[in-house]
Amino acid sequence: MVPEGFSRVAAVDCGTNSIRLLVADVNPATGELLELDRRMTIVRLGQDVDRTGRLAPEALERTFAACREYADVIRELGAGKVRFVATSASRDASNRDEFVQGVVGILGVEPEVISGEREAEFSFTGATKELTGHDGFAEPYLVVDIGGGSTEFVVGDDQVRAARSVDIGCVRMTERHLVQDGAVGDPPSEAQIAAMRADIEAALDLAEESVPLRDARTLVGLAGSVTTVSAIAQELPEYDSVRIHHSRVSRERVREITEWLLRSTHAERAAVPSMHPGRVDVIAAGALVLLSIMERIGAEEVVVSEHDILDGIAWSIT
């Protein structure tokens, strides 16, 4: 039963590495969002897109299988409105029509292939709606959403001031710099790491051309790379979203974790109890993106948020 004044909505975020679902009751008048179901599936839709420019058939099938599961959840919970947002990988793919037709056939809604800037705005809303007005979270915020194919940067307070998307996601960086002979370096070489660092720094230069990154007083980090770093920092025995949400990780701790991830083997990373199997090969690149951002702007800590683009999409439906 939907509470009085609320609407039941479903938001789907399909990125380069994962596809996620949020079903929630939202009340625009009070600013309340009551989560009913939130889930994530690693589908690696962006597999080889950086190299081929196309979505691989097996990546499409993994994504469609997740969509079929999500369609069942949406139907069972009775969400009245559904919005499906697709991001970096499907923006880049020459065969994205296959993806669109498949999603429409399963969920009955057309995926909106949004710009990086629009993606950034959704992420900002989702991450900051509950921070505004609370002590300890000084404005302006810099929200960074480290995805699989791209990273979004948004600076704002009660509204977005500037936003930019650049192509330094964890999957893209891994495939571009850490894969050799079809496998991720185990561990990667110093030359591979140096090349990745240079690519990240160049992308941060681009971001700073239009977004005043250093104006931020609170850095808010989103998505799996950041939440996994938080889980490792807290030495959690398993992934725990409650303990991760609004946790704070110092720059020095992020540096320690990143350096360990970059010199670890696949088996060592896979043995981390809070590590999702789908992140084992890409987490080192994602952590390096986070560390590079913190070093660039001089952030002493990052506030980690489990509320992100999904929540922003849900609010946009109302």
C-alpha cells in the first residue's frame, strides 16, 4: 500500500559496469524517499566498447537478463512509473539501437541515453538532497560519480553550479591501461600505472576547464569504486550499505588502499570479504581515480554516499 501523499516509482540506472534498480515511495512535498527495493547486477555492458565502439552480444544478453529480473520486481511491487536511464557505454556504442529495442521489449519503456552533464545533475540531486542543512556537510559540495566508463563532476549547493563528464571510469581505465594479452596485470607494471595516472590527470585538467573543483568544501563520492574503498577502509566482514553510507575516509587511508590494490594480485583482491566479484579487476583503477581527485583538490577526506544517480532519477519521475 502506497502511503498517502507518496508515489511509487521505479528508477533504473544502466551504466558501463553495472545495472541498478531502485523502487521507492517518494513524497515531493516532504522530501521523503522510502526505499522498497535497491539492487545491483554487474553486467559489464561496456565490455570492449572503448576498443570496438560496439556493445558486445554477450554483454547485451547479460544486461537483458538483469532487465527481466527487474521487470518482475517492478511488477510485484506495483510501481506506477518507470524511468530507465542509460549512461556512458550506450552513449559510445554504434549499435545502441539493439540495446534500446531490447529494453523496450522487456520493460516497456525506452532507455534515455542521457548526456554526461544530465547524468551529473541526477547524481548531485540523489547524493546531496539529504545533506543540505545538516551540520558537518559544508557547501558547496563537489560530487564525483566514478562509474565504469566515465566520471561525473558536479559542484553546487542547493542547485548545480557546474558539471562535467570525463572518460576516466574504472572499466575504461582498466581496459585501456592495465590489460595485456587479454588479462589484467597481476599486479600491473609501474609503466602501466604511470600511463593510467597520466590519463587521469589529463582528464582532470579537462574537468577543471568548466568545473571549479577546488571551490568545494565537502567532497562526496559515489558509486562502487568509492563504496568499496570505504568498505575496505572499515575492514567490514561483508558489504554493509548502512555502515558505508555517509562514512568518511581520509586521503591518507585512500592512498594506502589504492597503493595496496595496485600492487596486489587478483587472488588477493578477490579475498577481500566486502569485494563484489565483478569489481575485482577494476577496483584498482577506480581507487586511483578517487585518490587523484582528492590530491588535485586537496581534500582531506571523502564523504561516501550510497544515494546517487538512482535516487536522483527517482526524484525526477515525480
